[in-house]
Amino acid sequence: MNVVRTLISPRGAVFLLLVVLLVAITILNPGFAEPGQLMRYIQRVAPVAIVAIGQYFVIIAGEFDLSQGSLITAQVIIAGNLVGQDDARTVPVLLLMVVFGALVGLVNGLLTTLLKVPSFIVTLGMMLALLGGVMWWTGGAATGNPADSFRQIGRGGIRDLPLIDFLPWSVLILAGWLALGIWVTRRPFGKVLIALGDNPRAARYAGARSWWVTTRAFIISAVSATLSGVLLVGYAGVHPSVGRGYEFIAITAVVLGGVVLGGGRGWIVAAVAGAFVLEALFLLLNIAGIPSSLRDAVQGVIIIAAVAYSGVVFRARRKSAPATASPAPGDEPDAPPGAEGRTSASPALAAEGVTETRGD
């Protein structure tokens, strides 16, 4: 019974949906089940999943990052024009891209936290600024052709392996980035980030440096977009349209993974599973012969449906929870079982009657 309840929950439904989609694709195209084809599928998902990991950290803190797509485009153009055919420039340009990405995330975070500007507005402005800079640099046309050593990061891998024959670097990078993300979410930084998304006032009273924690989330998001841009250079080429729409794809994947848009609830692995579901769905639509022009419409319907489903489930759980009897006038409310003697570590919280914060 618990397994069924988990599978139909917003967090577990994404894994059930992924299995259904993969089975449907395999029925329509039996060759998809071959290990080599599955590895190619994971390779295509890797840039989207990495961006979704970055978006997860921002959304779990109760914010948005709409600048990811434009940052990917900017990084692709930087790589294409600065690396050129000189292999010796690969490492310096990679370091430059990471610094530039971190700087974009730092600006987004500081404007959002210190100036109290909504992240939606800040990152929307950053998105337009980056896109305008790219258009000024390239004139809207494809420019630059990085050396093969740089492209190999996205298109290369380990060959002649038994069973799968080819293991792309992008799959290894995705696995490493996800492992790092899981580790971060289990550290104090990750727990404070969830607490900020769930109850920012209580987190601040508990002593959290909210501005710096949230700013680091934006930096992680920007570095994730940079990493995705490096992979996309390998097989998507150098064009101002390469990163278009990636911010919405990442948000869709995170929402599909059951992460609450208001912050405070969500699992990073489920957010990555949302990216796999999205790519599987688009692949299924392609196999079924549905025009790719409907892709944005499908994406919008998915966001609405996922948010509505999460809302319905959470309301149903709240109604099914046992109601707590109101205390008689003048009496103190009963403490929950096991809470006897438990007080907040923060005097300010204790003074306001707040004893703990919630978070997954």
C-alpha cells in the first residue's frame, strides 16, 4: 500500500511515468531497448538534466532562474569564437567560461537578495542582456568553430566497451554532477536552502545567512548552465539559437519531478528524472509523427498539469491528516507526542513560539 501511495505521489509519479514512456517507445521502436541506443538517449538528456539540477537549487529556495537559456547561448558563442582551431586554448577558455558563469550567478543572487528585487525580474533582465550581447557579437548568425578537442567533451567518450560499446563523456559528467548535487543537498547548505524555501523567516531567525545561501544557489544554477553549454558545443554546433528555451525546459523538468514551485519541498533525483521524462515524451511524439512545432504547447500543458496534480495531492493529504482539537479558551495547546521539553535553539524563535522548520 505504501509503494502504491509513493508511486502516485508527486515525487514518485515521475518515475512511474518514465517507465511507461520508455515501454511505449520500446513497443513502437524495439531497437530503442538496445544498450547502445539507451546510452545515446542518456547522452541527449544530459545537458537538460544538468540544467535541471541547477534550476532545482534555485526553485527549492523559492526563486526562479530565467537566464539559464541565454547563458548557455552566450557560453556556446564564447567557446566557438575564443577557442578557434587552437587546442592550447581549450583549458583557458573552459576556465574563463566557468568564471563568467559564476559571475552571472553572483550578480543574479546579489540583486535578488540584497536589493530585494524578485528573481523573476532579475533573471529576466539578465536573460535579455545576455541575448542582446550575443546578437551584437554574432549579428544573429552562426560564428566560430571550436577545435575538435573542445567538441570531444560533448560528443566523445570511451569506446570499445563490452555490451554498450560506447560510454559518452556527457553521461559520466551528468553522473558526477548529480552525485555532487545529492551530496550538497545533504550538507548544512542544502538543508538551510530547503528551510529558506519553506519558511524564510524562521530560517533567518535560526541564524541562516539567507542572502549568501540564496546567492550560492544562483551560482550553482549558472555553473550548471555553463556545463550544459560546454556539452552542447560538441553536437549542437555554434549558433545563437542553441540555448533557446532551455530555462523553461529545466523548469518543466523540475516541476515534473514534484518540486514545489514555492520552494521548501523536492528531491533532486526526481528533478533529474523529470528531464528524462521530458526527453522520452518528445521522442515518443517524434516516433508517433506529431509535429515538433507542438513541442512548446506540450511543455506548457505539462507544467499546468504537474502543478495542478501536486496541488490536488497536497490538499488531499492535508484533509486526510488527523485534526488537532482546539484548546479551551485560556488553555495552552497540547504538545505533539515526543515534543516534551523540546525548545528552539533560537531565542527569537522561542519568543515567537516557533520551534522547528519543515523540509524534505
